[in-house]
Amino acid sequence: MKLSAPIRTSLLTLTTAALVTSGLLVMPAATAAPTPEQPAAAAAPDIPVADVQAHLGELQSIAEANGGNRAHGRPGYKASIDYLKGKLDAAGFTTSVKEFTSGGATGYNLVADWPGGDENQVLMAGAHLDSVASGPGINDNGSGSAAVLETALAVSREQLAPAKHLRFAWWGAEERGLAGSRTYVNSLSQTDRSKISGYLNFDMIGSPNPGYFVYDDDPAIEKVFKDYFAGLGVPTEIETEGDGRSDHASFLDAGIPVGGLFTGAGNTMSGEQAQKWGGTAGEPFDRCYHSACDTTENIDETALDRNSDAIAHAIWELSS
Ligand code: TRP
Ligand code: CA
Ligand code: ZN
């Protein structure tokens, strides 16, 4: 309602009682229930996809400077670790690089803890950072690595103070049978394992002919992702392209609740899937899967954007 200047001035001189009597002010009914003092959890921020793409550009450059790949035991892998660690340290994370041996070569897991939260309830999110030797591994798995990194940086920008403790991880030697994540889970005591309330895995989330697949392992985690995509009007399917083929299997085998997202690897998109997702039927989700052409050209930006935002949403929601 807009009031003219003289009326506004005269209202200032009236008492609340006079306003109520005059009908200008409606007081809430005495019987109205008080508003509960329970604030809703803050909504997750939008993750800028350009920032995720910038990390992919850095990972591509790292591969190019190191013989074309970022594989376990090769210099491009350690350079990838150093790049992520630098960003996380600058953002206030407590980082540690954990060495292990696989196939006679040294591997590295990078773990980044966000200070605060209940250490007896740890929410983890992770991605494998190694590529295969045949290429730079930008969709597999620069995509998951960069999106988890940018989500961690968003936690820092927002100075999130969640109820749970947040821990982000980047695994080495996934392409050698989940070696890094298995080493990590094996290194935890039974008590430490029981403190992990969930592990969220992101492996290949920017496939060029993308499907929208949600892991169906833990119903509560699955629902958070499914609801998010339903809100965007994007249909999802259950992830079925090879159970136990990524690092969530290491956690699942230890009895830890897991979830995650996936846009498809070497499998072929069906006609029905092409219709619902607007892709190309009869083509693989990722025709450069484990190939030299898995470069920054091998990314669907819309899929990368939606999945990055879904990661942030899940972390905000599941840690509150
Ligand atoms: N990292 C897997 C690999 O290189 C890719 C993959 C296949 C995957 N199937 C999956 C990842 C299912 C997550 C879920 O083989
Ligand atoms: Ca976004
Ligand atoms: Zn792979």
C-alpha cells in the first residue's frame, strides 16, 4: 500500500492503540501459534560452472605438460594433487596427502577437512583424481574432481557452519581397482568408520551424451538427489552401468551409507533415454571413455552444471 505524504505524517503521530481502533493496523489474533524458532537450513549456493570448467582446463594443461595423462605413478597425477591442494589450503581447509603403493608405484589420496562440525558425524564427498594412461581423463574423472573441489571452495566462500563435520577426498589409483579409496577405508578403525554418516561419490558427471543416473544404494541420500533433479524437471534413472566400479564400493563394503551421480561411460544411450534427455540414441554416453580424446572438448556443460549444483545441494542438506 502506498500512502500520500500527509497521511504518512499523521500516522506517525498515532499510537498503536489508535491505529488498531481505527482499523489501520490489524493485530495478530491472540490465539495464533507462535512461529517456531527452527530456521530452515540455508540453501546451497549456485556452483559457477565456469569455475568448474576452469579447473578442467588446468587439469588438461597438467596432462599436456606431463606426457598426455594424469595416471597413477605418472608425474601428471602428482601435479594434479598439488593443484587441488593449493586451492584447498588457500581456502582454509586442513589438508593431508596420504601415500600408498599400488603396482609398485607411489599413489596419493588427498583429504581435506573443513574445520568444525560434529566429528562423530562426518559427511564425506569424493572423486577419483587419476586418469587412465591413454589420455588426460577430463570427463573420467576431472569432472567429478573439479565439481567436488568447487563445492568445497563454495563451503569456504559461504563459511558454512554445518552440524556435521565435512571431509572432501580425491582418490588415487581408482583405475587400478579402487586402490586409493580401499587403502583409505582400510586405514580407518571400526570406530572411525562408524562416524562416517555418508560418502558421496562423483565419477564421470559431464559425459558428452549425458544420462542422469543416481546411485540407489542409500534411500535417504538417493532421495536428496532425485528430489533435486525433479525440481529442475530433469528425469533421472538408477545407476546400473557396472556396480562396484567406482570408489563408493570401498565404503559400501565397509557398511557406510553411500550415494552419488553419474552421466554414463561406454554404454549406449537407448532411444527412450535419448528422448527424455535430448541426447543421441545408439551412441555411447561417453564415446571418448578411457581414450585420448577425453579432453576438455569431451564435456557437456549443462550436465556438468546441473551435477555440480546437485553436489552442493546434497552437501548442504545432508550436513545440516
Ligand atoms: N570409474 C569407472 C571406470 O573407469 C567408470 C564407471 C563405470 C562408473 N561404471 C560406473 C562410475 C558406475 C560410477 C558408477 O571404469
Ligand atoms: Ca551452477
Ligand atoms: Zn575410468
